Amino acid sequence: MFLRPILTKQSLKIEYRVLFTMSPQLKGKPELAKILSSRPAKADECKWIGLEKISYADPNGKQRDWDSAIRLTRSNGGVDGVGILVILKYKDGTPNEILLQKQFRPPVGGVCIEMPAGLIDGDESIETAALRELKEETGYVGKIVQQSPVAFNDPGFTNTNLSLVTVEVDMTAEENKNPKSKLEENEFIECFKVPLTDFAEQMIALDKEGYKLDARVQNVAEGIQLAQKYRL
């Protein structure tokens, strides 16, 4: 389901109205999910991540240890996944928008504001993975305009990494007029659109509403705000 957030700057309150339904199969809203319980996991229970004890020498030659979470499923190219910065472009004067998602994330116990993303399969290229994930999660078909170097999400904690791919979507193209996602049974993703010019303010408003901000999304918002402030 696509929603367009409307920001009231005085109150920084977000309101939503439905633009169109993305999938004929109605799925539960991300806000309805909740944590039932949690416990320490056994090593053989985890499919996606593991723990590793690293021994290394510091710059003075002293041996030290480091605890690290590691990705157990990594593509043959050495890159775990892609983040997709989706820019929606119009030809009727509508300002450019960024496509975002709401998704419940158990590790943080709440609904996150994210950009479309996913893991790279086997020998798949970064470009192929980005366009595939975009189509699967949103139904949109786009054009890649930029690809970042491989970046590490939290290098003091884990080795997981990704490439941020910027994709432009022509909203006048026939294939983008009635997009249909192909979500997996365990995916409950809600998409919404945010004007690029109001991006940073809307992230502040969503934070005040209690949503968790994905670092990639907030970093882009901060970058846009800095560019506006310093007229870059």
C-alpha cells in the first residue's frame, strides 16, 4: 500500500492518505506486529548471522581480542546486499520524491523507516540485485543512475556491508502506472513517498511519532539538509 505523508511544519505531525494499493493481497500493517519473547540463541539456531572471536595485533604490537557478529550468507562477489535510493520523477511539475518503506524489525522492537533493500543472490551483480529487489518490493521499474562504493554498516560490531544504488523511476512510464509487488509470505512492507525538499523534516516528524530511523535513510536526509544549508 502506498501512502503519501503530509507534513504540518508547525506541529511536525505526519498524516497519511492512500495513493493506491500495491498488491491485490491485503497484508497486515507493520504497526500491528509485536515482540512475544526473546532469549539467548544457540549457534546452530541462526541461519543468517554468527558470532566470532577475533584475535588481532594493535598498532603497538599488543595482542587484543574483539567480539564480532558475522554474516553467514554472503554473495560470491563479497558484497552482502544493496540499499536502493529510489527517486520518483514526474513530468507534470510534481516535485521529485523519495520512496521509503515501513517495516517491523524485531531487533529494535518497532517499525523502521527504511529504503528498499535486500541481499545479493549468489553470482548476481549489484546492479541486477538492486533492480530485482526494487521490482519485488515495490513493483516499480527504474534506471540506475549511481552506485556507491561498498560501505560497512557498523564496522565496530559486524562485517556486514552493502552498496547504495540510486535508481530513478519514471512515473509516467506505462510499467509504473499500476505497480504490483511480489512480497514473500513473511514480508509486511508498506511504502510511502516523501518530497525530497522536505525529507529531513519528515524524518524528524516520524521519529517523534515513535518510528525507528534506519541509519541509511537518516544519513541521506542529513546529507540533503547539509547540501541545502551550505548551498552545495
